[in-house]
Amino acid sequence: MTSPASQAAQLRADCIADSAGGLTFDVTTHGGTGVAHLLLRRRDTHQEVSLPLAPAAVGRLRAALPSSVALPEGRWDAYARVADGEPRRLAPGVTDLRSLTARTPTGSRVAVRIPYATRQGNLSVRSWLRAPHAEADELRLEDAELTVRGRVYGIRLGPDACAELRERHGSRPVRRTGVAVGQAEFRLTVPYGALRPGVWDLWLRPVGEAGPRVRIARLLDDVADKQPVLICPRVRVRTPDGPVEAAPYYTRDNDLSLSVTAVTP
């Protein structure tokens, strides 16, 4: 854990997101001078992105991460380095992410960057880079089934579009279900009673089995970690193998999955 003394010494960065998917960082300084950079280090790797920090106001330095700069998918920890000093971990300041909820991505890929505060009170950025992408817009929970409405980006839906449910830790066969399609919108329904206990990941085949397999996820908003925020109720359903409880949930990567658990009589 970060001690109160080290927290007081941390530099803070305000973050503003723009509608194109870029980020601006405004770092509050404490009188330091010299060439400065904002560093983003991808966690558990040696990848690093260096952004120049330029004076923006008295006691403020600014760095820009435009949407055109590729940021591979993952979690990126934010640091500031002044002159030849050691990089210092940044703490989050004021964050304005309102533009993220109104984004309509264009082009062949979807790039999402969401700054957030870690459990230790540090600033990090969660990045996704998907091409193509299947966005889950709405989950409708019925008595014994789940309906998912969504939209695709970077690819056209074809008449043979379908969805796949893949058991994450087992060897059970892939289950396929039909998809109703519009211009870029899709709708699929998963009957809970057709699934055996386990964790099932949801994928979309936008043009059928001959095309790409795309993970269904919810990325186009301002919530970096949906798992503790978007919690769906569990439903008890009878199956040929006995009663189960099932519910959709979002993984740590904000991908959509289904949890099916056997109920002991």
C-alpha cells in the first residue's frame, strides 16, 4: 500500500477524454524544471510510451495521447519524469470522461482508453484495441433466457451471422445460436436451460463460420472495470441435468460471459 507520506509527494494528473478517443493529461508540478515526459508503462511487459510534457499554465504541464497513437490492449501505469530524474508514479486528479459515453467509432478498429484510479490510489489507463468489435448495448433478462442487443464496428453483418458460446475451462462442444441482424445491429438470445454448468464466453460470427470470431464486450462508455458495477441477478432454471443458476457478467476485460452453476438439491 502507498503510505500517506508518499501519497502527499505524488504528482497529480487531471485527465480529459475527447470524442475521437484521445486523452489529455494536465500534471500539477511542484516547482520542477527541465525537460519532462509522461510515461505510460504497460503492466507486466517492457512496453513504454513516452509523451512530452509542455507548459500549459503556471505550475501545470500538459501531455496529449491522440487517438492516432497506438496503445496496445492492456493496463498502462502512468508516471512523470522531469529531466534525468527517476519516473514518479502519478496520482489521479480531476477526470472528465463525458465524451466517452457519446462516442461513435469510425474506421476499421475501435480504440478505447479509460483512465482510472488503482486500488493503491495511482493513475492508470485501461486500453482496448479491437478490430472488428461487437459492442453489447443492452442485456435483457427473462425468466429462463438472456437477450443481448448490440452493434458491430469495423465489419458488416451478413445473412449467415451467428453467435457462439464457448466453455472457457472445459471441452464441451461450442454451442451456436442464431442472430437477428439490422444494418449494424444484432440481437441474440441464449436459453439458460441449454447450458451445462461452467463459464461460457460469448462470441459473434458477423458473417458466419467462414469469417472472424469477435468477442462480445462492452467498451464504449466511461467505466474501466464493469465487473463490480454491472451485476446481474442469478436465475434458477431446470435443465435435463438438474437445476442450475445462471447469470451474465462482465469479465475483468469487460467481455461478456455467462456463469452457470449447478444447484445442490
